Amino acid sequence: MPWCASLIAAFNRQVGRVNHNRRLPTTHPSVATGQGVAAKAPKATSRPIVIFDPRAGHGPGIGGSKKDSQIGMALDAGHPVYFLIFFTRPERSQTLADVRNAQIRFIDKVRELHPEAPRPAIIGNCQGGWAAALVGAERPDLVGPMVFNGSPLSYWGGVEGTNPMRYTGGLLGGVWINSLMSDLGNGYFDGANLVANFEHLNPANFLWSKSYNLYAHVDTEEKRFLDFERWWGGFFLMTDKEIHQIVDGLFVGNKLERVEFELEAGRRVDLKNNDNPVVVFASFGDNITPPQQAFNWIVKTYGTVEEIKRRGQVIVFISHSTIGHLRIFVSAKIARKEL
């Protein structure tokens, strides 16, 4: 697969320039005085961290866009960190199975670079969470602890009358509209359509509050506004095969938690195959991935607490009462607080 070979080749070219001892600058007083994460971390802390960036329509890189970010905090704690992203324009024949297999090869390369370290911890943000879960189910021997941040795995979950994206999906009629948009894009689906869905969840903010806040604080808001909008407005494409399988198999079909989802013909994905510790983080203030979509797969997949215990599976779930979707994995204020 030439596209996969290109991904690994590009990765190899970059490896020589990676400084695993790098520390991102920070002005937080606990770090300046030696009381931060790095000071508290044991010297043996060397587990690689691999962050799966979401392929959800916007540009890549949100997990490392600030000094106090997932990348910054992990580097500060002494971990080698790898941020797994894809080109904005996929190969024409690319499928979800190809993506998963490329991610597996990427992690395999990380392990090769750190043979003495524990298996890499995988952090999946939003759509990157279910992508990481697919990797964990296929190759549990390759990964270590897994973290799913605001990641939908139980796609029909939600509260009646509360979560608008579920109703939007139903009103628009399911899979056909994605096929139509892909046909209009000559075999590519424009991720701007997904970003538009997010914006339409809160028209008041999209049409009024966002701009009002910018001009009401024009002397101080410029950098934050531009940094976010450059990322939020960055384009990202998928192939028609990818978006069709995502919508039909996951969001409409809800096949993952029922062990009916197939990336490859005749091979069903079973989340129970992953016997590594799993941490699930969600927020009741998240209107994109409500907590029910982030948590319900645990009950649907395992059935009972006794079954989880029988398998020796460790699952930790953490909920927040108010923060929105993006703040789950990009909030500098939360990161500094946790120091």
C-alpha cells in the first residue's frame, strides 16, 4: 500500500529530529519552583504516549495547540510523545481498515524505538477514541493503557429531548446524504460538513456570541480567536468509503457495541479483545459526545460488573458536570489545575 509506506517513511524521516527530553516552556508557578508534574514523576517514567488526533472534519493538531496541553504535560512528565495525524487529503482507495492498519504500524514503530519502555499509552480524543478502540481490539498485545476522551462508542445513547445531534441525524435521513456529498466531491467527503453540524448545535453562539465576544474584548481576544479559528476552519477530507462505513456502521448502525461492526469482511470487531486498562472521560456539558455515548458501551459490551471482574478488566470512568466537548482534551485551565 503506497500510502501506508509513505506514512511510515515520513515518520522515519521525522524520528531523527525528535528530542524526547524536550520540555515545553510554561509559566505555571508549580513548574517554575520544581513542584510540577516533572518533579513528581519517578525517574523510571518513560512509557511512550501516542495521541490519536480526531478525523472529524477540522484541521489536525488540537491536542498540542497550547503549552499546557496533552503533549506539553506529557513531555513535562518525562514521556516521549507521538501525535498521530493523517494528511488532509486521503488516498483515493483509502478505507477505515487501511487507517487502522497504518495506526498499528505506527505504534509498532514506537515500540521499536523504545524497546525497554512499557507498552505505549494510547490517548484517543473524540473520534480518535473509537479509532484507538479499534486498534486495541485488533492488537491488544501492542498497546498499554488506553484513554478515551469524549469519545462516542455507544452511538444511540443520550437523553430524550436533550442531545440535538442525535435528532439531527434522524431528521436528515441517515446514510444517503453522506453518499450524495461524496458523489458531489468526486469520491471525497468534505469534513467542513461535519464542522457545520457542530456549529448548528448552537446557532446562537455560531451566529452571534462568538463574534460578539471577539469585538467586546478586541484588545485581548485576537490571538485566542485566530488560533482556534485557523484550526476549526482547517479542511480535512475523507474518502466515500470511509465516511460511509463510519456513518452506516457506527453512528446509524451502532454495530460496535453489539460486536457486529466489520472493518474487513467476515472479521467482526470485539471490544472485549482489549484486555488493557481503559480510562473513559466524558462531561455532562458535552453536547457532541454526551456521557451516555461515552459510557454505555461498557454495559452493552460486558453485560455485568461480574463479567468485567471475571476478565480481570480495569475500566475507570471520569465525568465532569459542565465543561464542553473541546475542553475535555484542550483546556489549559483544566491542565494547570490538575498540576
